[in-house]
Amino acid sequence: MNFAWFDLIGSVGVATIILTYILLQTEKLKSESLAYSALNAIGAGLIVFSLVYSFNFSAFIVESLWVLISLYGIGKYFFKRN
């Protein structure tokens, strides 16, 4: 198995999502916070980016929806502030 540069980017995305979940469970982040949604969107976006080079349909669907749901959370955060 070769580990290409896009695999590294996807792995950073996975680490970001895992770290975000750990921060949520240890109550360092709130699920309503901008940081929570932004970190999830970034992590999933990095995974989607890596999937462009090594495509997996199921993973692409899950991660794309993860990005969209996170963007909804970001929009909700800013909508509630106004």
C-alpha cells in the first residue's frame, strides 16, 4: 500500500474529527459552538478532498453530508447571533 500526499491530507481530516469528538466528550467544546461545527467541516472537507484522488462512494457520501450538516451548524450559529 502506498501512502500518497492526499492520504496524509485525509488522515489530518480524520484526526481533526476525532479530536473534535474528544473535545466534545470532555466538555472542552459545546456542540452549539462555532468551533465544533467548523472543525467538523474542516475535517470532513479534508477527507472529501482525499477521496477525490482515491474514490470510495460510501465514504464520499458520508463525508459530504458531514460537511453539509456542519455548514448548517455554522449558519445556525451566525443566525442565532443576529
